[in-house]
Amino acid sequence: MTDASLTEAPRDAGLGDYFALLKPRVMSLVVFTALVGLIVSPVPIHPYIGFVAILCIAVGAGASGALNMWWDADIDAKMRRTAGRPVPSGRVEASEALGLGLALSGFSVILLALATNWVAAGLLAFTIFFYAVVYSMWLKRATPQNIVIGGAAGAFPPMIGWAVATGGISVESVLMFALIFMWTPPHFWALALFLKSDYGDAGVPMLTETHGRRVTRNHVLVYTILLAPVALALGFTSIGGPVYLVLSVALNAQFLWGAWRIWKRDEAMAEADKYAVEKRVFRNSLTYLFLHFGALLIEAALHHAGFGAW
């Protein structure tokens, strides 16, 4: 065996590799939006129960990530961006990722049911199922609209947080879901426009691969236009208010302007400035979602202090 083969051999799995299976960056967004859904609900909840609930939601999100990495190991190995993940790199066996995902799924759902209620637990179970089965096993490899429908998995956490406190679903929780659901396509496609991906080689029918960047630019504009009224509608519910509305108007104006600029461009223009506009819109889209949910927290604090607007 040569020195080169020794250096290229996969190292043994460490704790960090198993943690990487849980997709911690995705988990952070899940935790934040679920926490907002819990805090802005009209029903107070004991801090300890709230902590356990958020922990269960985080673990459930991690379980979805592990199941996704188990199923997608074959295509992850073909893409530069994902080839270093624990399963395709050989550091973690696929069966281990599957076992971890199933174990954490059961643990998170059952504990959430025991600690809070079965509505919240049912929503968490459905979210895990939707991401692992509906999105990963079916939509991702079947249609260029995969990110549109599959985006529902990332939109459920605030609904779960709301259900933890209230035991049910409401207009407010549905609109929080809709905000993330409608935000996901233009956010992802703005990234796809400048990301030098190899989805085509892996057989994943992402919109940029199947229909090209011109069609993708059209989709970014259309979905951004559809997103704006959903975001603004949340401001007229019991959890909204003037702070949220003012911020939402500004953020949606910025997002729409960016989507318009993307739509006007052709590939030669984009390549000339190295996709600067697309990169800026993608970065702004991250701020867009964070600030909308942050504004809901501000409104909740104002309502609690007796300054409710509506």
C-alpha cells in the first residue's frame, strides 16, 4: 500500500461526524422559527416545558437530516459540495445514519407528545416524514419543483412551536408557515443561479439544470411577488403590529427590487460581474426571513408590555 493510498483513506468517524449528520446549520433556523412560534402564541408556557419542546423540535430536525443523508448518499458522493459528508466519504456507514435518524425521530416525537400535546407531536412526526420521504425519496429526484413543495418541511417549525403552547392550529401559525414556504423558492433559486452545482451529473432535476437560468430568473420574480402579500398579511393578525408592518414593507420592497434586477439580467451580464446581483439577493433573503421573525418577537414583547396595536 502506497503513502498516497494511506493519506486518502477515510479516517474513523468522530463525534463531529455524527453531529454533522444532523445538519446543524439547518437545525439552527428550525430552532429559531419554532421558538418564535412558541413565544408569540397567546398561551403562556412554563420555561422548562418550552425548553424541552424546542429540544425535541431540534432533535426531530436533526433526525430528518440523518435520514436525508442516508438516502442521498449515492448522489452526495457525485457532487463536490456534498462528497465530504460523513456517509459518502465513508466515515459513517449508511446503516448507522439510518439507525440514528429513526431512533432520534421516535425519541423526539414521543417526548414532545408526553411533554406537551399530541397535536404538536403529530406535526413534528409529519414534518420528519415529509422531509425524509416526500422530499428526499420522491420529489428531489422526480421534479424541478422539488424545492417548492419540499420547502414545506422547513416551514412547519413555527406551527409546531405554536401548537406546543396552544394545542392547535390558527390563522397566525398558518401564515408563519406560508411565509417560510413562499420564501424558500426565491431564496434557493437565487443561490442556484450563481452556485456552480453538479446536480445534473448527479441526476437531480433542479430548475437551473432542467430549464436553464432564464426560466429560473422568471420563477424568482414570480415567487417573490407572491411572497409579499403573505408576509404583509401576517402583520394584520393578533401577533402583528406596526413595527412588523413597517419592517415588512421595507424588506419586501428590497426583495422585490432584487428579484426585478435578477429578472432583467441575461447570462452574459451575470457572468460579467460574477453574479454579484444574485449573490446580494441571496444574502438579503437570509436577512429577510430573520428580520420578519425578529419583528414578531418585538411585537410579542410590546403586546406583553401592554402596547398591543390591534
